[in-house]
Amino acid sequence: MTLPKNWLNWLVHIGALYVAFLLWQDWDTVNPIQAMTLTTGNAALVFLVLSLVVTPLQSMFRFRKLRVVLTRKPLGLWGFAFVTAHLLIFIGLEYGLFLGSSLSDSLNFIWLDLSSKRYIIVGFLSFLLMVPLAITSTKGWQKRLKKNWKKLHQLAYIAIPLGVVHYYWLVKADVTKPLLWGAAVALLLIARIPSIKKQLNVPVKWAQARMA
């Protein structure tokens, strides 16, 4: 029995749905709105950072048969989906838009908080940068934009670090986790620098030569 070419993509989809199911179970708490906001934000960060892992992993280990690089798109889209859920929960429940408050009242509350809560500004900016990436993720848009498609999708290298900054400014006490996420994202971005990328390939090529 041979596996379909896109079996890794299906694995990502199944994993994301399982994560969503686990998050739903975690919402049965004393403060469900806070739990929903935090868990969707954490899930978004996990999938977005995993989307950054794919390219260095493919470059280092040459997983051509597994076609690991194809998982970058579903990982990024699921990350965006969790970011969107995170934003909708924040606006709709935290600020009462889905709980009976008028649109003008909810927007006024958000506007007032923008001046005092910088994590809202950087988080929303991160979301806005991801919107064109999600919209143009199809093959049709890739053909239309041609070389500009890759340039546009480099916005992910700004949006994801901004997401980490959002997390860092959101945390009021222990900042260990956001700092660890920041270090991971920084290393993954450094690994994309051409000179660094070549150095990372050296030990892998040496190991492959020894095993041949």
C-alpha cells in the first residue's frame, strides 16, 4: 500500500483538528473567555513557528521523497485560522460584540485600550500582515504574482516575530515562554541567511557521505 503524495498535509490537518478539539475541552473553566483567548493564541504560535521550521528542515536533510516543504502552506493557514479565532474571541467576547454590546460600543472600548495596551496594536498589525498571505496562498495567486509572490510571503518573517512581541507584552509576570518562542523564531530566521544556511548543510552532507 502506497501513501498518497500529500499524506503529510493530511497529517497536518488531522493534527490541527485534534488541537482544536483539545482547546475546546480546555474552555470549561471558571474564566472561559480568557482560556479561549490564551489557548487559540498559543495554538496559532505553534503552527506559525512550525511553518518556519519546514524550510530549514528541508534544506538540511533533503526530505525530497517526503515532500516536507509542502506542509508549510497548511501549517501557515492553520496558524492564521487560530490567529483569526484568537482575534474574534478577543473582539467578540472580551469586548462584548457577540454578547449583546453594540458595534460602536465595542469599537470604542477597543479604541480606548489601544492607547494603553500596546500588545493590541502589535497583535492586530501581525494579523493584518497575515491576511494577504492567507488570501494569496492558492496556486492561482502564485501564478498571477509570479516572482512577487515570494516577496509578498516574506511578510511572514515580520508577522510571526510581531506575534511573539504581542505575546511578550501580553504576559504580565513570567516572560520565560515568550522569550523562548522569541529565541526559536530568531534562530529559524537566522538559519535562512544564505551563509548560515550553507554552514548548516555541512554536517548533514558529511554524515550522508559517511553512511554511503
